[in-house]
Amino acid sequence: VLAPDRRLELIDWAARRDAVIIEDDYDAEFRYDRDPVGTLQGLAPARVFGLGTVSKSLAPVLRLGWIVSPPALAGALTAIKQVADRGSPGLDQLALSLLIEAGRYDRHLRRMRAEYSARRDVLVQSLDEHVPGIRLTGLAAGFHAVVHLPAGATEHEVIERARQRSVGLYGMSSCRSDHHEEPPQLILGFGNTSQRQIKEGIARVGDLLRPPG
Ligand SMILES: Cc1ncc(COP(=O)(O)O)c(C=O)c1O
């Protein structure tokens, strides 16, 4: 998340170049212990495309999202979308709009925010219990935490040994363009994992995440 002065600098930069900004606000609904961050789109509606999605809040398989467009570019954007895929499925959009209008989407977000926050807490507690002192980051929002492995550990070895214990782990190297494993880190997702599974999973692999000796 950009600091407030950096946000203003970015908008100023775009204005000087007559550029637009694409703001991918995809995890905005799931922030846990900090206040919601205002959007760039709200600060500069004529310059910023604000992107949102139901992939995180409902299900990725729906393939529905939205773009809040600068008014002057909305026509061109609509034309491009039409050429790209002739539009998203109408029935699916109608169902989503009913869910939103009835207030059920908001209720669902509130319920799931509490649930994901509880899962995140279970993850932090389980790691604390089995791997005291472990460094964890990325906890403020979304469904992923980053575990910083001890120096000398290798991602693929930890992942392979966890796999032999039927626990699926993902390394940060898979998100790097050069697939480099330094520094060794794991991405722990809790978006589709129950509190019980999180506890059991960490108990099973905790020793792999501890420094040797
Ligand atoms: C950075 C980022 N933006 C957006 C999305 C959502 O993409 P989509 O709405 O196409 O599923 C994701 C999904 O993981 C993401 O990682």
C-alpha cells in the first residue's frame, strides 16, 4: 500500500505525462487490522481505472469483476471489451446484481472477513506454537501470509518434504520471474483452508520451518 504522499506523487506524475493509472484493488474487501485505504480512483477519477473482482469475495470461477473508468474513456473501454469477448455472461451479472442490491453481498463480505481473520489468527498462533520466532509478513490483508525460512533452507526441499507428509506448500520463487529461491520464503494461503486444516497442517510441517539444530 502506497503511503499518502506517494499516492499523491503518483497521481501528479500521471497528470504531468497525461497518463492513466490502473489500480488493481483486488483484495480491498479483506483488510483485517488497519482502516480501509482510500482508492486512487476516488482521488483522481479522471485518471484512474479502478479494478475490482468477485474472484476473492465469491469465487474465481465466476470470472466477474468491474472497472470504474474515467468517464471520458468509458466508451472506448466498452468497445474494447466488446471486441475482446463480446461481454461477460448476462445471467451471471444479473444474479450478482441481485445479490448486491438485496444487501446479501455486503452481509457475505462481513461474515467472510471475520472468518478469514479467524483463520489468519489460527495460522499465526499455530506457527507461534510450532515455530517460535518465525518471521511472518503480509498479514494485513488478503488470504496469504509470507513465511521467511531460516537462512540456508531451500524452498524446494521444504516443499518436497511437506508434500511427503501430504501438506501442500508454495514457494515464493514460483512468483518470481527468474524463479530464484533467495531469500527462501513460503506463501501460506488460507483462503480455501479450514481452521482445523491450518492447525493440523502447521503441526505436521512445523519442524521443517525451524532453523536447523
Ligand atoms: C494481483 C491480482 N489482481 C487480480 C486478481 C484477480 O483476478 P481475476 O479477477 O481475473 O480472477 C488476482 C488473483 O489472484 C491477483 O493476484
